[in-house]
Amino acid sequence: MSPVLEAGYLRSADGMLFYVKRRAPEPAHGCVLVIPPFAEEMNKSRRMIALVARSLANRGFTTILPDLVGTGDSLGDFATATGESWEENLADVCDWCEASGHRVSAILAIRLGAAIALRAVDKGRMPSLKTTVLWQPVFDGRRYLTQFLRLRVAAGLTGESKESTNDLHARLAKGETIEVAGYEVSSRLAAYVQALTVPATLPQRLGAVTWFDVVRQDGAVQPLWASALCEAARADGRCVHYESVVGEQYWNTVAISTLPELIDRTVEAFLEDRPGA
């Protein structure tokens, strides 16, 4: 039997959320909630998400991918979306899954989605998890927002009006909404992203954590901040496993790209009980 593909809308406090669910033909395991990355990175990652969801369903996991309010095919506008509403969306998706008999027991959080997931878990808006997998997590919100604003700066280099990222940060701080690469970023959303910082440790409610980074070549060293976070979590008794995968940054390529090794190793991470080393 093949996995059952289901798509539709579920009710959230901020509006109707579009979702795609893949139900395992033989549900031997729990439900994996996929927490998507930010803005255009989500579109570039959809193929990877679909492939890993299909692989997980074939191994007995049900997966659900929601479009958070104001994104994708969900209702609402990106310009009015807030990080707090996205956290509430995750809580509502978990409640909906449990009511439909597919309790969320694991998450796959991608890029900035990892920071949003950690905040939601830490606030008790999501259930305690057995397994968490992170794909290239982003925790430095201000740096990430600056990199995103550079897309607008680069697009305006050929025009008469020159902007800098400092100019854009200042406009956002004054309450303006700024268009960046087709996305209307409000001052409230910008403030939320900027407030995201590297946590002191990883919450116990995440369960066993496997962290994947995509690197350009073998032998790449884990960034110092990431290594320190993993070590702090292990010192607190967390089970944390770090791996690097050589390949292209699928979330940032011009053409849609995939990384089969990352998909295979992700499925293994959900299937295995990782030692805390």
C-alpha cells in the first residue's frame, strides 16, 4: 500500500491553515510535524520536504506540513503575520492532529522554523516530543533578518535610490512595513525575528535531538556557537547528535535542488534512539 496523501484546511485562531498530510499505510510510529522555513526559503524547500515526508510515510510515520498563517495557501497576508501567531498555529495543528488520532510525537524544524519551534515548545504550546530533527537551524534572528534585507538592497543597486540594511532596520524600527523579494515584512514581524537568539540550552521537551548542517566539503567544523549549544544541552542531560552533510544549500539555490543523503539520514534519525554523544 502507498501512503495516503491528504490536503485541506484546519481551523486556527488566526484563520484557516492549509496543510498537507501523508498518512503511513501501516502507522507503526507517531506523527511528525514539519515546521517550515521563512519566506522564499519555504518554496525552495518544498521538494525536499515532500521527499522526506514520503520516505517517512513508507517507514510508518504520518507527517503533516502546515502553511502558517499568511504563507503559502493559508488564509491571511504575510504583511499581517506575526511570530506569535505562527507559534499559536503550531499549537493548533498539534491539537488538531491529536483530535484526529495522529498525536504529534516528533518534529522536523527547518532553518528559522527551528527557532520558532523552540519558542513554542518552551512555552508549552506543543506536546513533549520523542524526537526532534533540525535542518540547518537559525537562532540568530537579527543576523538572519539583516541577510534577508540584503535581498532588497541588492535589488536596488542599479537604481538611483541607494539603501543600506541599516536604513531598512531604521524604517522597520519606526513601524514601517517593507517589501523584500515580494514579501511585505511588518515592523512587528521584524521585531519578533530580531528577538530570536541562541538559547542557553535545548529544551528537555524536544526529546532526542539530531542536528543536521549542510556543508560544502568534508571535514567542515561545527560552528563554535552551535558546538557550545550542543555541549550545554548534553551537560543538562539532553540527547543531542550532530551531523554534517556535504551538498548544496537547497533552501538557497536558484533552481530547485535536493539532497538525497540528508533525506536518508533524517529518516534514520527518526527511526533510531540516538546515544547522547
